[in-house]
Amino acid sequence: MQQLLYRGDPLFLEPFWMRQAESSAALVSGWHRMSYIYQDGTYMSEALETVIRKLHSVVGNAVTDNRFVIFGSGSTQLLAAAVHALSLTNSSSSGPARLLASVPYYAMYKEQAEFFDSVHLKFEGDAFAWKNSERNDNTTQVIEVVTSPNNPDGKLKRAVLDGPNVKTIHDYAYYWPYFSPITVPADEDLSLFSLSKTTGHAGSRFGWGLVKDKTVYENMKRYITLSSMGVSRTTQLHVLQLLNVVVRDGGDNIFHFGHETLKKRWETVNKVLSLSTRFSLQKIKPEYCNYFKKVRDFTPSYAWVKCERPGDANCYEIFREAKITGRDGKVFGSEESFVRLSLIRSQDDFDHLIDMLKKLVLQEGVEAHSI
């Protein structure tokens, strides 16, 4: 289990769903939903699309008017579909489209692009570095992925690049009241969301996109149809049941539960690391949240920790030696002086993390006393 503690597995919501065992259950008879398609000839549940639009209206985190809704097997598949669809629009004669994201960025963007190794696309790295380089000459098509709130540091981000050859994918997987103030409804051409960070059901592998352009939508739909024949109809039934539980009270129960849980965890982490001069946490100014109707702190999924000592070149190794499993900063295109710690796992996992952090910080005092 120790090697899995770095993952963004949102088990912090498990106690909420244990209390909703009956209302969230979905019974599927053996003869039910055997066909590839629904009665309207599509791979998508019309009822699920309706409740997704209602969910965004209730939370106020995205505009769904004049958007196509598309389903995928997690936002991972949707990201691949979006990158594929946008790269097909490349009319540039200067080679494949470049995929960029500002540092620190979610590692999957780079890993996925390099794995698929498409002739239409090349991962180029940091959006800021591209913007300031000679290659940014408005002749090469660029696809920028903007993750907001960002993984790993939880900050709200905006696109770095603009211009006629720039296409943008907005990854809003973490734009929910658990993690961030809901400042404005996202109003973008292409936005992605994940059930994993909406309800905590990472293993259901379900996500959705809001797409303004019909051609991009059709190309994304074709990608998903050819790669997986759509999303499992049984999964869609399960997701429909879960989201109906969420929206029936305007999201009050689950979002208040999740936010209070993470708020307490962040208070604990801040208290422990405030005793340290060796380690520091990301700082994000509070903002007004339109969902909770008040100014509130950010409570991100991850602690983005920096090792401040010049001699601590590899922060990941420092924590690994202390039996704390995080993710190396270089995985996110950043420096090795950073490490990401997951705060959204089970309560037992979090308590174990805090115990290990206390020992690490206490050791700092022992070292100082021995000098």
C-alpha cells in the first residue's frame, strides 16, 4: 500500500457514500442494457447528459448552453480525443502541432503524447518557455492544456498563449467546491471534467467534455467510438444514480462534507509544517466562492512541498527516506526541489502521512540541536 500513497485516489469521500449506500445503489438485471446503443441510436444516456447540465448549473462552475456534451472513459480518454481532434485542424506547413502546458503540469499530458507518438502532434513542454522563444512565430499550430485548479499546486490558471494558431483545452477536473473557490462559471470552447474528482469514483472511469465547436465534437466522438465504442452503459447508469444523489439537495451534503474534510486536513498539514524551516507549502490567496457565498481558502488535493535547504537537491528522495511516498517534482516538469503529497486518500492514509511528517519535522529539530 505504501507505494500507492502518492496517487490522487479520492477516498476522502468514501464515508459520505457509505451513508448513501441505499440511495446511490444501482441494480442491473442480467437482461438489461445488453445492446451497444440506446433506443435513440447513440452511445450516450440522454438522462445522464441532462443531470450533468443540471450539476453545472447547481454548482455554477461551467456554462453548458450552446455546448455539446461528450462522454469518455475518464478524462484521460477525453484528453486524448481532444488532442487528436484539435491536431486534425492543423493547417500549418511547419510540421506537427505542438502540445504545451505551463510548469508545473499534470504528467499525463507529456506521457500520453509521447506514448501515442502521433505524426500530427509533438509534446513541446512549458508554455511560458514557448511564448518567449523564437519558435513562437504564429506559423506553428499550438495546443495548450490549461489545468485549473492546477495539478499539482492547486492554483487557478489561465491560458498563457493566444493567437490564430493556438487551440486550448481546459482541464477542470478539480474545479469543484471541495478543492477551490468557484469564482466564475468556466466559459471555454473545450472543457474537460472527471467523475473521479466530482464524486470520488475514480474506478468507474467516467468523464465528460463540454465542446462548443461541432467539428471538434464530431472528431472527438469518432475517436471515442473507434477506440472503445463509447462508454459502458452500465457505468452510465451508475453515474446517473450518483449524480442524482449529488444534485437532489443542490450538492449541499457532499460539497460541505468534502470541503470540511479537506479544510481540516489542510489545517493539520499547515500546523505540522509551520514548525519547519526545511520545508514549505504552496501559498494561495483566499477568494470569494460563489457556491459557498463567502471568501474561503483553497483546499487543494495535493500539498506541493518545497525542500528549502540548498543541500536537499532531490526532495522526493528526502521524503522517501522518511517513508513518505510522494511524486517527484520533475515528473511535473518542475525542479527536483519539489514533491507532491496526496491529501485526498482515506483517513487512515492521511493519519499515517501526518505521523510520518511529524517525525520528519522532529528530526529537523534533533539535527539542529546536535550542531
